[in-house]
Amino acid sequence: MKRLNIYVLMMVLTTFLFSCEEELKVESLLNSEELEAAESEAAMDEISDEVDEIVYFSSEYFADNGRIADDENSPIHCAERFHDAINKIITVDFGINGCNDRHGRDRKGKIIITYTDPLYIPGAVLTVTFENFFFRGVRINGQRVITNISESLDYNLLFNITFEGTFTWDDGSESTRRAHWVVERIRTPNPINDEKHVNGEAAGTTKNGTEYTVEITETIVFKRSCGPFNVFIPVQGVKVYTWGTNEKTIDYGDGECDRLVTITINGETEEIELQGRFQFRKDGN
């Protein structure tokens, strides 16, 4: 019995040592700053995608006489919508107190869209600005310009998108973003199955003031069908994130509806589950 106890003790100690070694490996690969940078990047992805969805559905809303907003999956379902057809301005107002979508994500304030032509028309230019607009407690300021560069109406929509602005987080910190994306919207008979394929690059500063760049090396894919699984970040594609002399590769996977990503730093690779750097507060301030 004594020998058995010693054997069991040795097994426990060995397991503990291996566990500690694994924890140390994880800590050395992803320190708190690097993990926050990865999750903040995922959060900014989700915010940017949400703004584009609001613009897309708002444009479609006035093109189909309002039917599209009746779908509870629509990002403008809980908003008031105004169309100044003479001056070509669409205002989407989520109210001072805000409102939530069916997944519990809250929006507050206004998004204002000025357009030259309807979104689906090749050559159309839409300029998006924000008036005290918050998404999940994060305030967005700046300007997003969406240009339809599709060759014709017969193909999927193709957009050139630029953004320059700031994200103010719940703790009062601020990150900046300058981005240039080329986005293809893969349209389906039911918009819930639409996909967005994104290429391009961005630069800016993190919440703690560190300068960074992001380059997409394999097309990033968003799937609206992943929404019911509460997955609003990319589910496929690869980004290279650079700050100072450091470089990190983020691989979003093979299209499965999850928040799992594979991160590679200095030749070391680890799979983690991103949660997104969102701090929830009811007042959005």
C-alpha cells in the first residue's frame, strides 16, 4: 500500500509539473498585452462588421420599401430609420437609451449615411459618420467611406472601404484605426446566409498607445449564419499583426462558427478562444 501511495504521489507530481510547464509555455507565448491586442483586434473586427451591416441593411431597407427591417436578424430591427431622398441622407437612430438585438448586443446613438447612389449601383459612394454612436459600450468616431467597385449588377457586390477614426473603450482608453479594405459581399436568397470576404490592411494605436499594423495575408471571412451561435468575428482567414519589432499571426480557422483562433509568435503556436474586449455598461458612457 505504501508503494502504491508513493507511485500515486509521483504521478500527481509529474502531472503537476507538466501542467505548470504548459502554463508557463502559454504565458510566455501570450502575455496579457498580447492577449489584449488579439482580443481588441477581434472586437474592432466585430464593430466594423456591424457598422457595414447597418449600412447595408439601411440601404436595402429603403430599396425594398421597408420589408428587410421586419426580420429580427436585421441589425436595424430596433432602430428608427429616416430617409431624406432629396439630399440623399439616411439616418439610423438607435435612441439615447439604446436598444438590443436578439443576441443582446446593444447599440446607441446615430449612424448617418450620405450617398451618391443606392449601395448596389456600381460607382456609388456612401459616406458614413457617427453621432454619439456606441456599440456594446464602445464609442465609435470617425468617417467610413464605402465605394461600390462592382463591374456590374450581375455579380456579387464589391466594395472599396476606408475608415479613419477612434474607438473609445469602457475604461476610457482609446485606440485609433486607419484602414483600407476591399470587401466582397457574397449574396444569397436569404441574407442570413450572406458572407463577407475581406482583404486589405490597417494601422493605428492600441489602447495603451502602442503603434501597430495589420495585414490580411489570407482572405478574412465573416458569416452571418454564425450569428445564432453568437460568433461575430471572422471564422476564416489569416492576419499578420505587427507592433514594434514583434510579429504575430492570427489564423481564424477553416470556416467553423466558433471563436477559436491559432496564434503564432516567434515560431510558437497556440490555439485560444477569443472573448472580445467588450465592457458592458447600460449607459454606454
